[in-house]
Amino acid sequence: MIEGKTTLTFDCYGTLIDWESGIWDGFQQLLQTNNSTLMRQTCLEAFAEIESAVQKQQPGRLYPEVLQLTHELFAKRFALRTSPELDRRFGNFVPFWPAFPDSSDMLRRLKAHFRLVILSNVDRISFARSNERLGVEFDAIFTAEDVGSYKPNPENFAYMIQNLDCKKTEILHVAQSLFHDIKPATDAGLNSVWIDRQGLTDGGSWGATLKIDRVPQTEKRFSTLQEFTEFACKAK
């Protein structure tokens, strides 16, 4: 699986950044203002449906605008009072989303053996702020802003592959989302490993990710980035 691989391409949000905690934190002001008792899982599932629909219907929107509209439509779905100020606050909340505890250290270890690349569903400014939390210099960064569409659109993977100076066989895609990453990466002819942060194979929840009917074929499944890093560095 690792033999011949020179380049690790990463999803960021859900894999390196704990976006579900960030999304839930971002909803708190809206929920508290409305004295809402909506549970975390309900909010994340609704977010997954609304955000994905906005990205598909309006792929040219920058990610803060996607989040702003998602917040507005989320409030409407649950009959909650919102405001342009609250919507904008949610739209600009990505810099406050925390990194997973293992992300920064493991990326530094992996960088000693591989080129590290980001393929992310955000804009460049939002990713730059998140990268301050990761503390690693990536060899290449590709965002939805660069491509003009959002994963799982196959154009995002095609754009990345076209702009990397290596063969497909040298790339290993590392990601949490089966919907956004593992399936389209597989369809693009890339090898991938699944970082099952949500513990789906142990009965965990899909959370802020849309469900897919069938788990795509991957090279291997890992529960954490640390588990993958130990495996990859040992193989090198």
C-alpha cells in the first residue's frame, strides 16, 4: 500500500480539523437565542443535507457564503429566529474549528517521508487560518475556490491530479469522508485510506456527512491519523 507512494493527499475538514465540533459550536448562539433543545446529532445531520445541497446548486459560492446560507436555511427548517449578523458569524466560523489532537504532530512525522497535499472544500483564506492550527507547510494546496466546484464533484480530483507533478500510482488519498472523498477518489483511479474518525464501522454516526449506500474499496481503514502514521512511517 505504501510502496511507491511519494505523495499523500489529504482532505482537511473531518480528517485533520474537527469540523463537527466546530459546526456544533457555531450553532450555539442560534440555539441559545431561541432556547432550542435541538440535539447535536440532529443539527449535524441537517447541516449535512443543507450544506451539500447549497454546494451542488451554487458551486461558485465561496465557502463562507455557503456556510452563511446554510445557517439561514437551517434556521428556517427548524423555525428558529436568525439574523444576517448570526448568519455571517456562522459563515466566518471556520477559523475557530479545532484541529484533532493528533493532526499537527502526525503531519510533521509524515512530512519527513512524503509530499503532503491538501484537497479541501473551502476557500483559500479559510484554509490558511485552519493551517495555523496544523502548523505544517503543505507542498500543494487545492481548494474549492481554485476549482470552482465542491467535492464530491469529480472535477475537484481531476484538477488536483492534473496539477500534481507525479503519477496517479504515486498518490495515496487520506480522508475521513466516504461521501466527499473516498468514493470520488476511488472513481478517479486513486488509492485511498479511510480515517474512520466517526467510528462508522463500530456503529458510529454519519454526523455532518451525507450517507452513501455502499462503502467504497479502500487500501486500509484506520481509526485515527496517528494509527495511519505509525503504519506509514514503519512501511517507509
